[in-house]
Amino acid sequence: MDCDHRIMNNEHHIMESEHHIIDDEHRIIESEHRKIESEHHIMESEHHIMESKHRIIESEYHILESEHRIIEIEHHIIESKHHIMESGHHIIESEHHIMENEHHMMQSKQHIMESEHRIMDN
């Protein structure tokens, strides 16, 4: 009887130990699950970081494109100013030619008038 009692007691300890093992295994599984969830969150965060970096690179590219367009526009402005200056120079040259032609015309009129005076005097 005493032997049966010990056997039952031992069996009870074995069952308690098995229960502790099951509890430990359950906690390990829960820990592994939390670890997997954490790793998943890390991966999601890394994905968001990469998406943000991609958007930054796209923005930097658009900025470079805009700066390039600004430089092209500034180049066209400089070319237009150069053409305006050339046109102004041509206008001044033309006005100078007009003044020279007017001067020659006045000289020619003067010669005509002098010739007419000589004819009238003769």
C-alpha cells in the first residue's frame, strides 16, 4: 500500500513536471511568435524607409530637372538679351547711315543750288 502511494505520488510529480514542460513550451512558442511579429514590424519599417528613400530620390531628380530647365531658360534669356543688343547696334548703325545719307543729300542740294546760281549768274 505504501508502495502504491509512492507510485501515485511519483506519477503525480511526473504529471506536474509534464505540465510545467507544456507551460514552458507554450511560453517558448509565445516568445517565438512575438519575435516573428517583431521581425515582421522591422521588415515593414525597413520597407517604409526604402519607400521614403525612393520618394526622396524621385524628389531630388525632379529638383535637378527643374534646375536644368531654369538654366535652359536663363540661357535663352541671355541669348535674347544678346539679340536685343545686336538689334540695338544695328539700329544705331542704320541711324548713322541715314544721317550720312541726309548729309550727302543736303550736300547734293547745296551743289544743285550753287550750280543753279552759277547758271543764273551767267
